[in-house]
Amino acid sequence: MNCEWVRRGDTFFVVQIDVEDDDIYGINPLQLDVEPSITAHLQDGEILRAGLGPSRKQWDKLRVLDELDEGHTRPSGSLFYVPIEQVIVENREALRTDFQRLLEKNIVVRTSTEAGKKITNLPKTDCLSPDAAVDWCLENAEGLRSRHPNEQLAFIAHRYIASRSSAWVRADPDTPIVEVHGIWGLPDGIQFCPFDIWEIHIPTEEITEYTNYKSNVLLLQPNGTWRYQRVRNEVARFQSIGKSDVLDLAKRSHAIASRMKQACHIMWFVGCLDEEGISSNIPWYWTKAHSTENLDRGNYQMTIVKNSSDLSYLGEMKGRYQRLAIVLKPDSVDLLRNNDFLEAVARSVKPLDVPVILEGSTLAHAFYQLTKHGCTVIADAEKDHSRARRQMNFGKLVRDGIPEKIARQQEQHSVATVPRGARLGYLIGKFIEEVLEAREADKPDLRAELADIFEVLRAVSAVSGEAIEDVIAEADRKRAKVGGFDEGKVLITTSLPTAQSSAHPKASRVITGAQIERVGPAAYRVPFSYLGFAEIGQAKVLKFEGVDHDIQITLQRDCVELTMVRHPVQLRLQV
């Protein structure tokens, strides 16, 4: 059960309760088998030709892969082409043999123009058998030749690219931040379904994640069709792409955008397998980056539009609701890439000034088409934050070269300079910070942390007007006189002797830690040595008599946090 609460003063209101069943029929995308569909070696057939070499510059749908070519031997999809003038009845058997031998099953066929030319709504298929692929090609070739007699066209065929997940990535050579939108299953699902978001700062490889609840995924069915399938609730909030793959997509996308010298959106298949079971990520398509501004969501009366017939009711509903919005949830897979459907949506909502609420990615085709047609699109699943790394506040002393290092990593930062007269206070704080880091360090890092402590001592000496060599000499003199700290002696108490007592020390005892000591109803004593034993991030509660609050003291890596915590009380629940 998921509950939403609103608090007013000491009262909590339940505003929504969602009961979740066990979803025994839902799927776990993490347990789905991914069929090998990637090969590194292509060969020509009798009719079908491997989409390599000059053909990648000749045909538009092959040129995309040529533009995404990363210049080394990474695996890619197995694409073949055949000009439509060669698709004739006399070549039926040879074509069937090529489909069977080269692609075997789950064959996808698309129609391509020559590179640089555009013709919309050219025919394409879902997944076909070799026989069905031959029949489709012969049927459509004749129609294409008659409708476009002066155009050079070809069929591009490939085996369905099976992958664990899919992604759209936004990369810009002028910014170090890359944005990844990911979902399980087919990439078309990200057009209208909730998805996960990651932001990656390329120089530091720092990843900020925004995991979403993903209720449905689009998957290939045994009969070659695509269908939405529900995800089990227990895994619907799991990340659809692992961090190592997210980083791989980000770095490679940024390199592609830098090579193209423009911001772009790149579609990826994630977690594809080759014949040996080796996993890889395949870039498949790219477009120039479009604006992805997220508009005000406000409070709207929402109605779901599943198909074109639902659009006929909008005029009537607009008369009843001043703030009406539609939520696009196509009930047919055929509508996912149907530009005619999106144009019909635009024609219906624009005159009524009705915004479109889109659960899918702002990087995908549907968002671009709707905004191109002038629709107001509200990205419901989009995160509410600026496209910049989350600001982190420090306010601590750093080594002199750190700001320059941050600048080289293309991070925004602000720096202040402490006057010499105030520097000692910051150095004392820095000393405590570095000593704590040495305490937490593993053996391989300990020497470097001890060097940081020594560097702080060197700076304290300089600020105080003392040469570090003189300080070391004085330390040696005092060590010879009264010893060092090698034996771990802790002075517990001192007092003047009386006539009945001896001036000799009491028997020594062993202590293993320092504690906060209560010295009054409203007072505690926190020795400096407590900081040496307190665990980072673990709160110690200090209680006070006669008040309904406690104080929590928590040692962090660069500060001590004090938090006032109210005693728990029974709240009234209004239904």
C-alpha cells in the first residue's frame, strides 16, 4: 500500500491511498533472456548486400550508422540492403535464401532514400519470418516504383536488435553534462512510458540518478509483434540500466557529439549480446538536439487519449473544464511511431489551447513531433531541476592548486581567499579534518593522509612566522625532555597531596575511549578526544530534563552537526 500524506501543524491528512497487489502476472525485466543478435562479420548474399563501405554513404538509413561509427571495431547491428529495382518476382527464391541464411528470423525491413533526400511515411515492418519478408518486399517494391519513379530507393533489412534496455542520450560538445533517459525493452516504449534519468559529469564521472516507477515495458512477442507488458511492482523502481553502462553511454555519446561538433540526441540499444554471449551497447540513430524545456504543470483536469477517436470528445470536455489537459497513452503499438496520429493530436488540442501531458522522454520522437506542430507539451516524468550538477557547499580550506584542478574538470566553482590574520582559524579546522581522514584511511592511503596533516602543520608554522625546521627542532628538544606520545598515557586527575595521602601516582588503569560527560541538568562536557572516537555519521543523543527536545551531535568528515529533535507525540488522524 502506498500512502500520500499532507501535514498541517500537528495533524497529518491522508490524501491518497494506492493498494498494490502482488502482480503475480507481471514480468521481471531483469530475468528476461536476451537473444544474441549482434555479429562482427557480415557477408554478401546473392541479392542482399552487406551494409558496409560505400553503401553507408549512399543510403540514408545506412548513413546514420556511418555517422555514428566510432572508428574502431565495436560490434553493430547486421544490416543488409537491396535496391528496389532488384526486388522482382524472378529473384524471389534467391531473396528468400538470403533472408534465411543471413538473418534467419525476426527480420525488420525499412525503406530508405538516397543519402540527403527525405520522403516521409515510407513503408516498414515489425518482425517477420524469411517468407513473410520476401512477400512484403515484393508487394511494396512494385508500389514504391510506381509512386516514386524518379527516386532511388532501397530496402534495408536487419535482424531485430535484442537488448535488455534502451536509451536516448543528450550530449553537447560545449558542456560536460550528459543526460541519459533509459527504460527496459524496446526504445519506442520511452516515447510514452515513464523512464529513468541519469546526469553524468564527464570529467569526474560523477553520476546523479533519478529513478522512476516504470509500470510497463514494450517487448517483442514470439509471433514477431510488439506488446506492452506490465512490470512487477517489486522491481518497477529498480534502475533499468546499470551504472557502468550509463557511464559508457555518456562517454561515448559525448565523444560522438564532439566529433559531429553539435549537440545531438542518440538512441542506444543497451545490453546486446553477440554469438559468444559478450554484452555491448549499440548506437542506432541520432538527431540534432531539440529544445527540451519543461513547462509548468499546474493543476489540470486530465483525460486520457488512447487513439484518434478519443480526440472527438475534447471540445465537449473543454467546455466543462477550464484547465483541461490530455495524457497520451496510445493503446496500439502501431501508434507509437505514427506521425499522422501525432498530427491529429496537434490539430485537436491547439485550437482549444489544451496542453499535452507526456509521460515519455523529452529526447524521443513523440515529444519532438508534438512541439514541432506547436503543441504545449508538459513532460510529466521529467525531473524538476536544472541541467547542471547539484551544487555542493563546502566552505573549507583546500590546497592552493585545487581550484585550478576543478576548473580543468569543467566544474563551476566559487573561491574566497582568507586574509592572513584569519587563516589560523581555518587551519585549525583543517587539521581536525585531516586527522579524521587519517583515522578513516586504509593502509595504502594512510601515508598520503599523514602527509596532508604535515602540510597543515607547515602552513600553521608559516602563518605563525616560524620556520618548520625550527618547529621540528623544538619538538625534538621537548621529546628529549618530557617524552613523546608513544606510551598512550592519559592524565585523569590532579590534586595537591594532604598529610594523609601520598604524592605517588595511583595505580594506572586502561581506558579505550572518550565519552561525552553530563555535568548538569542542562549541560554536557564534550572533550576534544571524543572527536577521535566518534564514528562518522553516527548521532549521539543528548537529553535534557524538562524539555520536549533532545540534541543530536553527529561527527561528519568536515564538521560537527547539532540537530534539535522533538520527542515523538501521538498525532491526530482525520479521515
